[in-house]
Amino acid sequence: MTKKNIYIFLALCLFSCSKKSPPTPPAVPVTTYEITPQTIPVSLDFVGVAQSSHLVEIYSRVEGYLWKIDYKEGSFVEPGDLLFEIDPRQFQASVEASKGELDRREATLWAAEQAVKRYLPLYEQKAASKRDLDNATAEQLADQAEVISARARLEKAQLNLSYTTITSPISGLTGRSKYKEGTLITPSINGLLTYVAVVDPIWVIFSVSDYYLLKNRQEIERNELIFPKDNYFQVELILADGSQFPYLGSVDFTAPMLDPDTGTMTVRAVFANPERELLPGQFVRARVLGASRPHAIIIPQQAIQQGDKGMYVYVVDQNQKAEIRFVTTGDWYNNYWFITAGLQKGDRVIVEGVNKVHTGTPIVDTSKKPSATMVVQLP
């Protein structure tokens, strides 16, 4: 080796000896959420529409001119409140004619009864024949039948007269009148006059898709979802402005089959509505309560990141360094995600400071003790 090469070699050795190793990056302070499987209540949200629990269509039962509208359209009425009047004059005349017919038939019956009374002692004294007595008795029986028929015609006429005053059979909100005064009402053609809708209690109708039903069935079979005893679900309502309806309802009907046109199952919930705050036709969000997920894993939503390969989180490994972990998410629970795969009991998921770390970053856990684990109690 020449002298020049020796100098170069010594210079390189001196340079390499003087070069320092890169400094260890400082630990990043973060807060963590320790995984503890627990039983979590589940709410199932659906779009529903309010519906009267008892809608009565008000029909005219007799033909005649609409004489008077006796209610304020859209008002609340009680049983017996007068709604409409049909022109009663022809029906009053029919009642009077029926009364006269009944009086005439009763007079004829009285005469027949007197005839029988006269013939009976004459027959006993053999002053009248059996045939004469039989004829008088037959006349009496025929007149009795005529009286019964006349009385029935009078009752029918009186009933038709009563139908000219149309009252509400229930308590509820009234609809608008379909016709105005002076309209000729014919029951078989335009007999529907209005409706009265019961709004306390009130129904909320919503539909559950066949996909949702199959998904729930599979989760129940895997013991990932538990329904309440006897499928007793309670329901709370969220109104269009985001406020919550003050009364809690319950599911009282589930259709036994799916609608073939929509592929959905109809479910009905019933609610108290004393202030009539909820009206028929109003759209709401129905939140069904009562189901739960046993041994569930949930993590705060801010801990989850979206990458090219899917959802992932950072966990703290045994060396107090950040480690990426891909996860499979399920439904929401408040501000938490259900995790169906990727995490297990004891894992510490980085929640705050997650945007400052990457795989291998040293970690300083600043979580308050006890850990940030949230224990959820069933209601």
C-alpha cells in the first residue's frame, strides 16, 4: 500500500469514528382506550310515519241535500258532537205518514178483536157457526200482523230521520268536509262526508328490510345480538327538528309476512299523545330499544383511520411503540364504533394523538388512571 493510500485510509477511519449514530425520536404523548368486552345496549333506527290509531270515515246513511255543516273543520270533537245535518223534511213527513198508518192498522185490529169477542159467546150458545168464529179470529190475526208491520215501518222512518243528524262516534281530530251545504248526498255515490281520527294513542308505522332481518337473525345465531324477552321493544321518537318526543312507545304489532312489493316487514308502535303533538302523516325517526350485544368491543370513533387497505387503528405494543392494526367495523353506538374483528381484550388503542404517530413511534401514555375504558350498563 502506498503512502498516499495509507493517508486516505486513515482519513476515512477518522471521519467514520467521528460520525455519531442518529438520535432516538422522542416519545409521543397520547391517550389510549383499553379494550374490555362488555354488554352494550343497541338501538335500531328506522324512518317512520305517524298514523291515527282509529280512523273513522263519516258517511251519510240517507239520501238528501246537505242541510248544514255543524263543526269547525280540523277541530277536535268528542263522541256525540254534531257534524252534519241532512235535509230532514221528507223524513219527518215519512214518520208522520207511518204514524197515521200505524193508527189505522191499530183501529182495524181493535174492530177485529171486538168481532171475536162478539162471536165467542154466540158460538158457545150455538147461535153462530164455527166458521164465523174462525173467520173473525183469522181477521184478528191478520190485523195483528199488519200492526206489527206498520210499527216496523214507523221505526224505520224514525231511524232514517235520526240519520239526518250525523254525529261523531269517537274523540278525535276532524278532517275537512268533502261537500258544502246544498249538495245532494247519495250514500252509494258521494256518501263519504269527512273523517274523524283518533290521535291519542297514536301509531307510528315503519318498515324493516329483509336484509336487516337476515342480518339480525345471523347475529342472533352467533350470539352477537340478543333481543328482549318476548320481543318487547320500546321505541323513542326523534322529530324532524331533532327534538325527542316526550313519550316512550312500544311495538304492539309485527306483520307475519313481508310485503312482496317492497321486500319489507311492517312494524307498528303505539304512543300516548295527550297534547296531540304528533299528528297523522308526520315523519319521524323511530329508535327501537331493547336489544343488546354481549361481549362487544367498542372504540371511540376518532381512533379509527381510513386507509387504502381499509379501516385501521394504532395500538400500543409491548415495547411501548405504536403498531398499526386493521379492523372490521360494525354499527354505531353513540360516538363509538363496534369492532367485529382486529382487536381483542387488553389491547390499548391510541385515541388522542393518533395523527402524530406511525408504526414504531415511541409512545408515552398520558391516560388518567384508571384507564379510559368505558363500562356501559344496560338500562
